Amino acid sequence: MRLPNGYGSVVKLSGKRRKPYIVRKTVGWKIDEDTKKKKQEYVIIGYAPTKADGLQMLADYNKNP
């Protein structure tokens, strides 16, 4: 499933975890001084046990940030 631009994302973390999905949204870009490349800055909305729960959390956040 593809989300709109600027909406945020749900990403699965590695390892065996109780809540393996992280819900995050990009807030800006930063230039890394060492490599001189752009790097995304995220705000972490929360962690979820399933991807569906993470998408619901992201939808709730985008309704009222």
C-alpha cells in the first residue's frame, strides 16, 4: 500500500520485539558534516504491534497533529 507524499511511514524494526513497527514522519532535512550528504530528520509518533495498528496510529496523527 502506498501512502501520499508527506503522510509518514510505518517501518518494521529488526529483531524479536513486542512492538516491532515504528511510526514516523519526516520533519526536515539536515546536511551531514562528515559525508556532505543530506539526511532525513524524523519525528517518532509511536510503536505498534502490527502494521495495521501502525497505519491507524498514523491516520489519527495526520487528522490532528
